Amino acid sequence: MGKIKLEMEYDYDFDLVGISCHAPDYRLCWAINQKLGIGLHKRDALHVLSDRKKSTEDHFSIYEYFSEEDHIEYYLLPNKSNTAYLIPEQKAADYFFLLRNNFAVELSELIAQLKSIEMVIAAFSIQAETLKSRENLLF
């Protein structure tokens, strides 16, 4: 009997911003909350990536906020764990700010607000469809 291969197409319908910042995640989260007037908080469950070849697991914390007003989901994820990158091809980004169901926030304005945070070195838009390891952003 032959092998059956299952191919899945994922939906990458979200806005993604890379952030370069050397501050710890909790400080950046607090600064983003102050600047944007949102309430990001740390999720109890971690985002876990498994590497079958190396038999390892990497854990990434997730900060999240759901806006009742405009139904946007906000997420802040670090790009680095102790041993690996969430998105290895974006090593310049220390964090990713991900927005789902965004119909109200202009991305260029959001990036300008993030850049105005003193501890943020750079903020830039990333097209998730162009990333080789984009599936790591699905949680």
C-alpha cells in the first residue's frame, strides 16, 4: 500500500511587525500597553515548537490581548528562546507583534507608535507569506 500525503494550507491572515529591542519581554509589554492603551498580559500556556530531528522542544512566552471594541487580537512573542529562534530568517527581530482580525488599526501608524517607544530600536512590517518558517507563528 502506498503512502498517503496530507497537505494543509494555513491561513496567514494577520499583520506582523518585527521589533528590535533589548529589553526583557515584560518591560516591552508594559511599554506597548502604555503607548497603545491596550492590556497585553502573559498567557499561562507557552508556545512550544518541537524539533523531531534533534528531539528538542523550545518554549516561547505569549502576551495576548483581545479588544472587545474592535475585535482585534494582539499578540507579542519573543523571537528567541534559550536555544532557538521562532523565525530563524528574521534574526534582527527580537520580538513579533501580531494582530489578527485587524480592520481598524493602520499598520503604518502602529509601527510609528512602536518606534516612538524609547526602548524600541526598530519596528518593521513583515509579510508572513514570505517567511520560510511561517508555520511557527500559528498557535
